[in-house]
Amino acid sequence: MEIALVLAIIAIIFVVRSLKIVPQQHAWVVERLGKYDRTLTPGLSFVVPFVDRVAYKHSLKEVPLDVPSQVCITKDNTQLQVDGILYFQVTDPMRASYGSSNYIVAITQLAQTTLRSVIGKMELDKTFEERAHINGGVVEALDEAALNWGVKVLRYEIKDLTPPAAILHAMQAQITAEREKRALIAASEGRRQEQINIATGEREAFIARSEGEKQAEINKAQGEAAAIVAVAEATADAIRKVAQAIQQPGGEQAVQLKVAEKAVEAYSHLARTNNTMIVPGNMSEVATLIGTAMALLKGGKAA
């Protein structure tokens, strides 16, 4: 009975050690008598106890790896404190097991040296503007070297770029000066546009005033011309009517009477004013004056 019990225990141990259950997204490397034999995929697998052993266990998931912070020197001899994070994935469990004694340390060291090399080719200002270029350069260099380690480098991201305090202060001063410059330029452009708008408004107002004055002068001249024409036409019409009236029977006597009345009226006005005037001493000469006026009138009519 004791021998059967021992054999049963040995059989149970043998079965337990021969059954291997690999989780999803994992790969186990099996060695047989110290030599690589096969890679176990997820699921139930069998191994030979005491002959086969699981030497390495790898996760096939994407792994984030924090790259320690380091000091890098740019092309213009400026120190930068740089730290980043690297994402990689095991693609070949056999190479990951035997290609490097510690592929994580190898990737970390290579990432640091590659980062120093990439930043050393750039000036300080470019390092802040071209992070994508830096990340791409690091990934390209790491991915090529990591093939022998059975690892695929997916991406690298810079978490922080920290220049020295003096450089940071100088950069802040430069940014402040640039913003003040832009503010002054904007203010001067505003004043310039304001002067242009004022000058344009004054010019347009002057043009409008001159156009108004011109139109007013034109209207005034046209009005005066129309008035002169109207007066001339009225005068001509009156003269024609007078001439027609003179030609009527008794018209000449009416004209003589009218002239005599005007002469008497004129002398009466002179008598009421303080004007000094030479007049005939004999008022009978008024008749002579009227006769002279009538003679002139007849002479004009004959002409």
C-alpha cells in the first residue's frame, strides 16, 4: 500500500508538472536539457517533467518604459534636462530571451544615447519646435537595433524639456520683448490707420463742400441769367407796348403829358431836398425842356 501511495503521489506530481496553462498575450520559452526547444502559446500545453522547463516568461502586451532624466547638450552648447517615456512590445520571445541578457536595460541605455545624439544636432530653439522630429529619430534608431532583441519599439515621447534657469529667464525676457514689439507695431498701425481715415474723411468732406459750392454758384448764375433774361424780355415787351400805344391816335400827346408830369415831379423833389443844383432862373423854361424832350423822342422815332 505504501508503494502504491508513493507511486500515486509521483504520478500526480508528474501530471501537475507536465501541464502548463499559458495566459492570453503571454509566451513562455521552454528549454529541454538546457537548450531552447519551443515557445508555448496561450492555452494548455504539455511539457516533460524534469526534462523540459519554462526558462522565460514574456508578456506580449505593449509596455511603457520610463526613460530616466538626463542632461543633453544642444548644437549651440546649451544644456537641457530631458526625460521621456518609451513604448515597446515583445514580438519574438526566443530573441527576447537569448538576444540580450536584459533587453529592458539595453533599450533604456540606447534610448538615452540616441536622444543625446539627436538633440546634439539641433539648436536650442529647434528642440522646442521639433519634438516630433526628435521622437521620430529616437524611434527609428531604437527599432533598428531592437530587432536582434525580439522587441518592436512603437513610439517615444518627450515628457519634459527643461533648460537651465538663466536660459529660461532669457527666453522669458525674449518672449516679453517680442510681445511688447508686437503691441507697439499694432498700436502704430492703429494710429496710422486712424490718420489715414481722418485724412480720407477730410478729403471727402472738402470734395463734398467744393461740389456743393460749385453747384450753388452754378445755380446762382443760372438764376441770375434767368432773371436778366426775364427782365430783358419784360423790358422789351414794355417797350413794344409803349411803341404800339404811341402809334395809336392821341398817343404822342399822352407821351408829352407824361414827360411834362415827370419833369414837374422831379423839380418838386429837388425843392424838398438839400441838394444843390443849377436850374433855369425862369420856370417857363420847363416848357422849353419838355419841347426838347419831345423833339428827342421824335428824332428817335424817325431813326
